[in-house]
Amino acid sequence: MPLINLVVVLIVVGVLLWLVNAYIPMDRKIKNILNIVVVIVLVIWLLQVFGVLGSLDSIRIGS
């Protein structure tokens, strides 16, 4: 993945998260959970993009 695509994805996710935090009325705890989930997903995605994590295709959840 080219670096410019990576930067664009991070900017779009950041802006969307900021919009949700700024303009959607939610409890502070729910916003914190949402922020943590988004950050964890982004970190896992970045590790996979850079090849540190490997492929996640072989991981199955459920039966």
C-alpha cells in the first residue's frame, strides 16, 4: 500500500472520530470505549499493512 493511501486513511478515520466525538451526543464512557476500539483496530491494521503481524486470514472466530 502506498504511503499516501495510508496517510489518507488515517486522516479520514481521525476526522470521522473527531466528528463523532464533537457532534454526536453520547455518554463519555461510550465515547471512550469507541475511541479505544478504533485505536486498537487501527493499530492492528497498521501492523498488518507493514507486515509485522502477518496475515489474519487464518484466524477464525466461532465455529
